Amino acid sequence: MAATPVSKVCLLPDGCEAFAVRVASARAALHSIDVQYYIWHSDATGRYLAHELLQAADRGVRVRVLLDDMDARSRDSVLVALNRHPKIQIRLFNPFATRAGILRTLRELFSRWSRLNHRMHNKSWIMDEELAIVGGRNIGDEYFSVSEEVNFVDMDVLLSGAAVGETLHSFETYWRFSSSVPVSRLHRVGQSKYTLNELRTALLAESTRFAMETPYMQRMLKAPKFSQLLSDASRWYESDTVRIVTDDPRKAIRHAPTIDPGVLESMIESLDAADTEILLISPYFVPGAGGTAALRELSRRGVDVTVLTNSLAATDVAAVHSGYSRYRASLLEGGVCLYELKALAPSEHVQRMRLGSSRASLHTKAAIIDRRLVFVGSFNIDPRSAQLNCEMGAWIDSEKLACQMADLFKDAVRPENSYTVSLDERGRTRWSELVGGVEVFHDRDPHANGWRRAVTWLLGLLPIESQL
């Protein structure tokens, strides 16, 4: 009988370590690096990682980069210059024809909205077909705890073994899809304001300055070495049931004749099979009428359902909060427990995730079911992830990993870190927190200013839920 393929999984909850692992894997690569992202910012960490990919290509490593075009257009010159390297290929998913100009972009959005409204939200980083990173992080300072304004509390998993092949298969499917267009087909090479050598020099100078002048890089140097992480048995969990789930890229084509089941269907199936407990983490949580009814039914069946999402003060998308708030009372009435992350959560774990900034915002997308099955990926429980964007993630069957995730969840929902949401005796929503060891109640979204509350209320009046 053939041996069951085994995968190994390592959680990456710390932003600094998640950045360090990407840097180290790029430096260790011998044959190939394949990366797929929704957002790649041109900030300190984004340009540092671009420099690492360029250095890998200079060593002869084949580098393929697939980016969603919603965020990529402002970096056309950099992408075109990188694409000139004989070992680097860059493709853009569902690209705009318009590359610059607000009025022209708006005109294209209005004329091609049904196509451009579907984006590739997938996130993966694959080295030598041996290691893969899958999770919620894009590439940018706020995802790696560098930002001085707000940093995301996020989660990735580092994978080895059989799951890497599945991740690569997902990448290849998108890479070959008709909506993934080589950047060279969108721009004439002469349009870039950089030559490849000019870009190489600029990236080297910026990376050197970032490494020498920022406390962040000094902290990264203190993180466990890549080789130590790979050999540290206490960080890794073995499982013969790791499944990479990916949406059919045809989901991005309106009125596609057939679309294979994807992340949404896997989530519904897994939640419905729960026996005792569901812990959900979704920064953008808009369950809709159907999702609310399903969670209430699970609670009625005796399953403990607990959800962690952003508070209004912590969220970076007020429109999504307006969609969530209309279902809050119904969820609470149905027995679902709700927690909302504070923007100023003081716990050591959350502090570690946001490092130099004064604010935190939840960005982790995860589920822990029956302390056995874990999901980590890009999928939010909202209409956009369910119906519009392409998503991916990893389902991992491991009691030990589930317990570690549950411990992180338990820490995040402590009253020092999150607001407990409940209904008072008159059925009105209220929030409670601990301040100096004393329980304090709020009768409206706590620590959100009046302008943010007003905007959220106004957005809640608009028929935009399908877009959230």
C-alpha cells in the first residue's frame, strides 16, 4: 500500500517573522520562486522583497510574479523594468486597459464594471517547489508590523511536503488562465522610466538603508534563523490531511458557464459538519441573511459559535462594518458570541504584531472547528469573498495546530484586547471591556469618533451589501 502523503505546517502569526521567512526563502532558493498576491506595495518591505527576488534571478533562479492589477497599476515602471530580466516573468490578473489618469480610469470602471469588479485575492509564496506560504498577508509594511500608523494582526502558514504541490498547482492554474496577462503585452518596454540596472541600483540603495537605519531590521536579525526554523520540531505539525482549496479562476468571468466548487463551498461543508465548537476570525464579516441563519442554526444544534472581527475603531473599511452591524443583533439573539478587536489592544501578542504603530487592525482570516480542523487563508466571510473575488486557503486536520490557534484566539478575545458584544435587557447592542481591571460598558461603537459613526450609518442605508 502506498504511503499517505504527509505535509508539515508551521504557523506564522508574527509579522516580523513572516517577513524574515520570505526574505530567507528568497535567499535560499536554488531553482524557482513563484508568488501570487492581491497587493504588493511599493514601500520599505515591498521594495526590499522586490530586491530579494531580483537578486535571486541574478543567481539564475526562475522568478514568476502574478499580481492582481487593482493595486499594481501605479507600479507599472518597476514591473516593466523587472520583467526585462531574462529570469523574471510578471503577469497581471484581470488588468485595466487604462494605466493612468483618474478620469480615464473612472470611465473604464463604469464601462467595464462587471469584469473589473472581480479581483484575484489569492496569496501564496512558493520556493523551489519545496516550501510554500499561504495565508492572509499581502506584501507591504502594515502586513509585516513595520507601519508607524496601523499594523494588521494577520496569519500565514508555512508548508512543506505534499501541500506545496497543491499550492503550486493552484498557482499554475491562475498563471495559465486567460485573464493573467504578461506585463509586456500591456506596456511597451520603452515606457518604463527605469532601465533594469537603474532599478537594481535603486533597490539596493533602499534595501541597504532600510537594513542599516531601522530598528525593525535589527529585530528581524534576532528572529530564529531560517535553518533553525526549518529544523525546530516544536514549531511544525505533521498532518496527512492538508488540503489547499482555491477558487476556480473562471469566478472572475461574469456569467461563466461553469465554475468548480471553491473556498466558499469548502467553508460551508466544514462548518456544517461541526459537532461542538466553531471559532471564526474574519476582519470583514458580513454574513448576510443566509449566513446569519446558518450560524444561528448551528448554535441551535448545540455548537458553540464564536466570531472575532474588527471593531468600528479598528476596521480599515467602514463600509464593511456597516454591512456587519445590521446582522449583529440577530446573531446575538441566536446564541452566536461576538467579539470585536480593539484598535489599541494591549496584549503582548497583539503588541508584537503591530510593533511601532499605535493602532492594530485585524486581518487574519481563519476558522478552528472542533479543536481539530483549521482554515487559514484569504477568504473573508462576506459577499465579496463569496461571490466576486477569487480566494484560496489551507484546511489542516491537526489537533495540536488547532489548539495553538485556539490559544491565539483565546488571547485575542480577552477583555483587554477585544470588546465583548451583547444585548442588554431591552435588546439593544452594548459593548464591554476591562479598563484598569474594571468592566466598562458602552451603548455605541466604542472609541470610534462621531464622523466614523456617521459615515458607517450613512453607508448602511445604501444598497451595497453585495459589494462588501
